[in-house]
Amino acid sequence: MDTSLVTTANSLDGYKIVKQLGVVRGVTVRSRSALGNIAGGFQSLFGGRLSIYVELCENTRQEAYQLLIEHARVMGANAIIAMRYDANEIMQGVTEVLAYGTAVVVEKE
């Protein structure tokens, strides 16, 4: 699947949706390590960007995105529309990140 055909929009300019395959998702659950929390705590003392947590969030979203792409491939999609992220704290320090959208088959117009 060409990742340029993953969009938050409900359509893809220049493409016609020929088949809608349904909802696809990628879910991952992550926790912060004790060392990461200590390092993040030190960073927060000085204010500003908390790079330890930014990196954790970026890696977690990327993993959920890759799982989403794989789910769509398995279903036979070549594009994903209406893609979104969601996150929930399951318990203190444990977060679920969900990437979801609608798997479709598209053709150039």
C-alpha cells in the first residue's frame, strides 16, 4: 500500500473509491519505564519540551499507524480514508493508542 493514499479526508483527490472494505485499526499499549519517568521528571523541573515523552508518543503513534496499514493490507485495501488517532490511559502510566480508518480500494480517475 502506498502510504500517500492514507488520509484523514473522506475521499482522495484524483481517485475513485470502487470498494469499501470496512473499519481497520492498529492498537498498541505502552508504558513509561521507571528510568524514563525519572528522566522526564528532571526535564520537567526545567520546563520546556519534554523530549523523553515526545519520543515515546511519536514511537507509539508510529507503531499504531504501521499496524493500521498492515490490517488494511490484509483486507485487500490499497488506501485508507477518514484515518484518526485516539488515546486512552488504561491505568496510571499505561496508555493505549489507536489508529483507525476506513479501508478502501481506489482507482485513478
